[in-house]
Amino acid sequence: MKLKRNSLTTLLVVSFLLMALSGCGQQAEPDSAQPPLETVTYSNLTDADSRKLLTEALANANVDETRTKLLLDRVDQFNASVKSEWLTGGFESAAPTETRYDPYEMQDLWTEKNGSFPGYNCRITAFSLFGEFVTAGVDQPETQGEDSLFMDLETLAADPAVLCGDSTSKFCALFAPVTAADTTEVADQVKALQAGWSERGISFEDSSARLISVVLHDRFSDTDNTLFIGHVGVLLPAEDGSLYFIEKVAFQEPYRLVKIQNRTELSDYLMEKYDTAWGQDTTRSFIMENDELMDGYRPNPLDSAS
């Protein structure tokens, strides 16, 4: 009996330690147990049903309805500028990087119809929805990070109303590059990003809407070592327990409402698209949920499987 009791105690202790090391995330199963995401379901918001789902999800997350209306107006503007066959008719499933369009053809058609106006990208779109849940320090300059945000600033100068009353100063405080750590470890870079945001007075209010940021590490020299939000969108809970992710793919690429079951699926979707710099002296892309590393984040699983 004593041997059995000691063995059971050891098993319980080991199990507890493993649980502690794995964290108390929101996933029902460990990341390693979930197979890589092969297809994703999304809509380009051309149909009434997907727009209704998005409108209700934003309302449930207490996003101001004026921000939702502004988004849908910009969606209509974009969708009317490109060929309808390039867009989904409702929700469709495809590989994460698969599209119905050639991005260069889409860019040419956008320019033909909209001239030199660059349009709206992921950062402007996410901020226009989520800006009310972000606070920045009052002493921030009007603009910063111009080398990285010059096209964003061009759009904001042409259409300041897209910020829904928020300031360019707050936008830049959130999205301008911050100084990276001298490492390739994700945990260290998370701390570096948090420190950079803290210096700018960036904080996030409690909301069921969450800002999801894909952070890229650029290292051009010992003195030019930065973290930059290369892609961003807003995560929203669905009534059935699944999740929606609303994003603008790029300046001259469409809006997407993506359906996922959990954050690991979202990680796989984003990492398949943006975790492409392997074997370099930089940190691999990582995902922040507001100001914390997203639970369920993992590097591109298809890379490790290849």
C-alpha cells in the first residue's frame, strides 16, 4: 500500500506540474493535440446574412453602432471597386492563403477606380472598430513611426473621419514600431512590446471584443531592432461559442469575416499567412491578444510538419 500511495502521489505531482507549465489557456485540448488548420471559412461581406452576423457580434461586444456603420460603408466602397467574381457570395471554405483573385489585378482595378487614394488597411480597419477600448498617454506626439505608417497616415489625412473621433496620435502610439529585445525568444519580445506600449500609456479596456495583432520582428542593424504590428484584426465571440475574426487583408485586398472554432485555429490561420521568416536572426512572428500573448498561439504547425 505504501508503494502504491507514493506512486499515486508522484503521478499527481507530475500531472500538476505539467498543467502549470502548459498554462491555464482557453483551449479545450493542448496545442499539440489539435491538427493544423487546413481550410478556413470566411465571407467578404457581400451578402445580408454575413453582414447581419457581424453587426450582431459587434453590438454584443458593445462596439458603438456608428463604428459598425462606418465599417460597412467602407466594405461597400471596396466591394463596388472590384469584380464581384473575386469575392465570396456568402461563407466559403478555402486554404488560409487561397484567394479568388490575383492581388495585383485587384490593386490595378482599385487604383483605376479610386486614383491615388490608398484605401484602408488592417490597422485602420481594426482601430476604427476597436479604438474606443484603447487608451494612450496624453503626451504622445501627433505622429510617430512615419517610416512604417506612411501609407496609413496618407489615408488618415484624406479621411480622418475613419477614426470615429479618435486621434491620429493614439493610432500611432498603438501601431508605431517599438524597440525589440536583443533576442529571438518570443517571451522576451512580448515583454519588450509591453514595455514599449507602457511607455506610450497604451492600455486596453475590458471588452469581449479583442484586438489580435500579428507582431513582426525587424532587425536591420544593432541600432535598428524593432517590433511592428504587421497585421491586426478584431476577435468577437459568436453565440454558439465559436469565434469571428474581422479583418481587412490589405490596402487593396478585401475585408474578411472569418469563422473559427478556437484561438488555436486563429493562430494557424494567421501563422500560415505571416509566419514565413524561418531560420533568421529574428524572432518568429507571434500573436498578441490585446497586450498579452494570445492563448493558443503556436508557430506555423505546417512548417514543423514539413
